[in-house]
Amino acid sequence: MSHNTPLSPRPLHHLSDVQRRVLTIRQLREHGVTASVAAERSRAGGPWQQILPGVHLLHPGPATSEERLLAALLYTASRGQGADGSAPGGGEPHGEAMITGLAALAMHHFSSAPPLASLDRIDVLVPRTRRLRATGFVRFVRAGTLPGPQYVAGVPTAPVARALADAVARLTDAVLVRRLLTESVRHGHCEATAVVAELNSARLLSRPHVVDAVDALLAEGRAIAEGRLYDMVRGNHLPEPLWNVELRLPGGPALGGVDAYWREQAVAVEIDTRAPRQNQEVWRGGFGHKREHLERLGITVVRVTPKKLRETPEEQAAVVRTALIAAADRDPASYVVVLPR
């Protein structure tokens, strides 16, 4: 019987091609293959091979990237089976585990990430409570709380921001770190604030090469958000504002910069790209104080986030249009000096 021959008593037609090629000892037993038979077929020169402890590849020769990913997840699930042989994680075939790190970024189609086939290790994200030991090409990343996985080609994969943090934690190549972070926002994988939040949670922002990369990331994220703001205003036929200006009281201190300002209506738009590295309350307090100060002067401040500009630009345009229309019913705002920023 070759590796393509259906095993009895349970056929393999319900499985995908890759699932038919990578099976655990328990799955083989369900298909009528005992552990001793599997071991015999997996001897050197045999038709099968043991790719990881308890996980068999049902053909000779190197495993494909897809087979390695599945094997890593099956190994992880099989190590945590309960007394009934079921995997943890609410009935999911791979448990709670998901691919993370550079392997996940390659699956998310990052051009700056090494291809899957070139990776010596595949990182698997698991709960901190799991007792697992790295083996072969599988390496574990533990977390107290796991994010919801994203399924890429059917494989549970960590969201981009989390996968980036797990990859950066193991990287010392400053150039690669910078490329990965900037690509995440340049190609629309996620927002800069989400990436910085994950890096902060992983306590990576004390590393100089990471700090430098984050500065480039935030600059990239702001430039993209500003471009989306321009598109939102012009694409929705809003009046043309003064772009990227600083507001000051006559002869007084600066009130702060805004990204767009309609002088006649005293309406300002500010892109909120805050990504606090330590104390979020301090950042939130600073932004709130500035907004309250401007509004006491009669200036309406509309706050937009890069995510909202990307996902719901029409809704944000409607908010701005409403503020511009409402200006006619408000008392005149205090006079402020408008300067280029």
C-alpha cells in the first residue's frame, strides 16, 4: 500500500490534500494504522517519515512549507490532548494555537519577510499555561491572552500586529525590523498604533533599533493618514481647508497644530495617531486638554483616526460636513492666528 492508498477503516477523502499527507499517530490509528506499522513505514528509506514527534509525513522527501505549517500545529495540539484524545481550544482541530512571527508575516504576504521555505523555525503562539517544549523546527511563543486568529489559506495565523511583535522580539537586524514595520502600514496590513501597542505590550520599546524603526513607522503611518484625509475631503466635495497649520492666540502662546482648518467655520480636524509608549493616560490627558482649550475658544475639533479614514471615509466626511453646517448656528469663535506648521 502506498501513501496515496486510502487507509481503512476510515477513508481520507474528507481531508484536503495536505491533510492526507500529514497525520498524527492518533489520526493514523483512526484510519486503521497502528503505531508499530507507522514506525515501520517511517524507517530510513521507507515511504513515510516522522517529521515531528507523533506526526508523520506520508511521503518521502522534503516537506513543503504547507506541510511544515500543518505539522507544527498538529504537533502542538497533540501535545495537549485530554484524556479523551481531544485537542484543547473549544473543538478547533489545532486547539488555540496559531502561527506567528516571521512565518505568519510570510503568510500575510510581507515582501520583506523571508519566504516560508527558508525559515529554520516556525513560531507557534500558545497560551502561557501550555506545557510544551520546542522540538525540530517548532518554536513556541507564550502569551497570557491570545488574539483571535486570522485564517490564511485555512491556517490559523496571528494578526499582523501580534505577528510583528513576536518576530521583532527575536530579530537583531535593524534594517529588517524597519522594513517589516514600515511595510505593515505602507501596504495596509494594519495601523501604526496597533503595531506600537503590541511592541509596547511585549516590552520591546527599550531596544534602540526598535525605537528607531518605530519612529519611521509612525512617520509612515502619519503620511498615509494625511493622504487619506486629503482624499476624504476632496472625494466628498467638502470645502477646501487650510492644511497642516498651527493655531495661536494673537500675541499669545501656541494652541497646537491641526491637520485641517476651516477658518470661516472655526472647524479643525486632527488625525489621532497617538501611540503611547508608556503611559496612555498621560497621552490621553494631553490630547483632551488641547481639545478642550480649542473648544472653549469656540473652535470645533473633529478627531479622526487612521483606521476610520481607511475604513469609513464617507462617515468621517459626514461628521465634518455636519460640523461645518452647524457653525452657522454657533456664536463666533475667538480670533486665532493661523500659521503654516
